[in-house]
Amino acid sequence: MTELYSRLPGPLKSVAASLHGYRLQRLRYGPETEGQVAQALERDSWDAARWERFRGEKLAALLHHAATTVPFYRDHWAERRRRGDRASWESLENWPILSKQSVRDHPHAFLSEKARRAGLVKNETSGTTGTPLPLWQSREMLVSWYALFEARIRRWHGVTLRDRWAHLGGKRVTAIERRKPPFWVWNAGMNQLYMSTFHTTPAAAQSYLDALRRYRIRYLFGYASSISALAGVVRQQGLEAPEMRVAFSNAEPVDGFQRELISSVFRCPLRDTYGQAEIVTGASECAHGSMHLWPEVGVTEWIRDDSEEPVAPGEAGRMLCTGLMNLDMPLIRYELGDRSTRADEDSACPCGRPLPTMRSVEGRSFDLVLTPDGVPVGSLGTIFHAGLPMREAQIIQETLSSFRIKVVPAPGFGETHSQDLIRGLRLRIGNVDVVVETVPSIERTDAGKFRKQVSLLRDRLHLPGTESGVATEGPTE
């Protein structure tokens, strides 16, 4: 499908994008959406005691459901009973920490026997390891999730899903070799101008601004690195950008220089968002800069890096998330691979919403890389798709025109898969030299993590690093 799309002329690319957009719109929104948005906005005023009752009831039902109808958890508790362990499954702290690898190894074992499998939507995320993670979610759950997205991202900042918006995300919407506009496609199904993140050069800056005006774009959404790259070339050229109502960042934590640059060039605030394809937690930034958690989505625990002990408020720790929305594939005490700082529960936000907050979201780190033209590019994780038999992978930029992809192969990995990776990288970066190297393991940091994307040019060219694993890209495209 991707290769067929790449051969289409520009107008037909927009037709294809619009057809896909109409399908996503029907999947994510329905006649119940506005009612759910209103309910979410009403819940914004709930106090801590009311949220505690709400989540307590949801969590109790979820734990019983998972222990009795989900094969992975039912087998776990049966084995503990055989060993004489009488710990109650009604207490969350008695459940084991769940790794992403466990879900990858046995994805179907996490499906509830009560799930209507024929009606589930299969999703997947490449994750920060580059290894696909299959997920199943009901349409009802997705509609509820997107109602929260509408309420706490768009409505908080004065825009709606009916407004026209521009997205600078990870999709390759036009050939990397293209040198003349358009560098975008119009997705009529979602009122979305999807702009290429791979063509934001000084020579193209004016054409991007013209497109924003021509399509009457009201707000921006995308990677902070991509929006700031566009803002940077606009400032460099001394051009005037159309004023936006707001810009939303996803997939990467925002650096201070990016926030200032975007806000200055587009004369609007930049607001951060947090989520993931698994939909086990969510958060969004209010007008006062607080990152408010969405309590309906899940229960978040913070534990120390070197143990399973909880951290104190104000300390950073690993995030364990128990999703409350997906009863068809429940994930309990699921370790995202992200860290954040647990906020003081007694702190009040000037916005007046008693919703809990968190600070300093950190994902597994990756570097920005450059195209041969010098355009910075964020995550390239979309080249790692479900058809690749591999355990982990890492992309390394060695020079402006040469890359190395390290792969920890699974059984069956061969030359055709190597060529698949090379082709995928070139489609996104351009005609660069790519070597695929199979390795027994990928070097970890002192914290036991590895970088999915590394630039050997970073120090020499003073490139900023960024973080992955904090994306809501799936839910926004």
C-alpha cells in the first residue's frame, strides 16, 4: 500500500489521504462524542475524593475481570496458588510488573475470553525498542479515548476537531527527493494538512507558509523537533508566519528553546501532550504549564530505578501504568519504559482544575538525525514494521550520507528483511548509504536502556537530543 501511494500524483495522494481520514474519523468519533466531551469537561472539576471513588470502582472491576478471564493473568494467579501464595488479586500492589517483552512474546494471551474479537481493531506500536507490539482495542474504547483527546487537548485551548489543522508527524507524504512543492497532502476526512517533516529547508519555508494560509490552518500538531525546524527556517529567512491559535507537541519532550522558537514565530502558545498506543495513561498541558493526568485512562505508579519501591512526591521514577479503559486487552502494572517526576498531590494549579499532575516526562532517549540537505528528523521508528522478524534495532547516523542499522534478529531474519529496512530508511531520509548489521545485543546505557536512534554527528554539529516513547502520534493521525 505504501509503494502504491508513493507512485500516485499529488492530487491523488490527497484523495488517498482523505479516504483514509474518513475511515479514521468514523472509527474514532460518533454521535456519542459530544456528550462524552461534555462529561469529560464536567469531570475536570471533580475533587480528589471523587476521583478516588471513581477509580477505585473501575480498578476493582478490572482486576477481577483480568484475573478470571485473561489467560496470561489467570495462569499467573493459578501458578501462585499452586505454590501456596494466597495474596489477594484485589490489591494492585500484589500484581507483578508487566514488561513490554511479555506482551510481545504472548500478545493473544492478554485478550479477555469475553472480548468480541471480530469487533476489535488491531493496532501496533514499534515501541522504543523498534520491535512491533500488537494491540487490540474496541471501537467503543477508541471513541471514549478520542473524546478525552478532544476535551482536554483541543477544547482546553479553544479549538475543535472541526477546525483546520496542520500536522508535522512521522508519515512520509511525498518523495524525499522532491524539490518543488507541494510537500504536503490535504486530508479532507480530518480537516488536516499533513506536512512533510523531511522538506523543511530554507528554500521551502515560504511554500510551507503559503500552504498554511491557503488551507486556512488554525492550529499545529506534531513533533516538537519538526515544528521548531519549520519555525527555525522561517526565522532564518526573515519571513512572517500566519498566526496560529495554538501549537500542540507530541512524541517528544519539549526543550525550552523549541518552545520559545515556536511560540515566537507562530505567535501562539505551545502545549505538550502525553500518551501512547497502549492507552494506559494520558496527560495534557494546561494554559498555566501544568501537565494534568487523565484519571479515567489509568492508574499510574512511580517506582525507583533500582527497585520496586515507590518514589516520594517530587522525585523521578519509572512509570507503571494500569489501563482502565481497555477491558478486552487489559495491561496491569505495565512498564512503559518512561520516567517522570511524581508531582506533589497537594499542589494546586492556577488553572483551577483539581486533576492530578506530573512533571519532567522522560522517555528512552534518541538523537535527531539529518537528511543530506541538513533537515533535522525525529523518530524513524516507523521503518520497523510488524513483518520484520527481529528482537531489537538501532539506527545510527555515521555521516550526513551514511547510516548503520543494528538488528538483533529473530529466527527467519534474512537479506530480504535487510533490504526492507534499507528501502524504508531511504524513503524517509533520501539516497543515503545504509548498512544493516546483525548483532547479538545492543549496547545499553548505565540505566539499562539503549538508544533507538543515535547520531555520531550530534556533538560535532551541536545537534540537540530528544526523547521517544511519549507519543500520541497514533491517536492523532
